[in-house]
Amino acid sequence: MHEHLVEVQLLGDKVTLKSVGDTEVSREVVEIVSKKLSAAEKRARASAPAHHIALLALLDLGEDYVYARK
């Protein structure tokens, strides 16, 4: 597997991620996370800090995972 960098914008911050593996998988993961963060941001209070929004998105992803396992 080869290493590659993926630059993304999440919650207004530009982040460069180092990934090993399929570039398409990395992009798909980033797209899923971005959508979950956007949804969580819409549900959160206007003054909610970014880490609270990230936690809401993480809980959503965890719930998706549990349902997918069942």
C-alpha cells in the first residue's frame, strides 16, 4: 500500500491527512464524515463549540456502525 495526503475542510478548518491505502476509500470516508459533521452542525446550538459538533457526528457514526453490524 502506498501513502498519500488528503487535504480536507472540516468545520471550517483545513486539515491534511496522511493515509495508507486506497485513495478512493479515503475520499469516501472524508465525504461521509463531512456529511455527518454538517448534519450535526445544523442540530447543534449556534454557539456550540466545534468539539461538541464533532462529538455529535461521532455518536451518529457510531450509531450507523451498530445498526450496520446488526
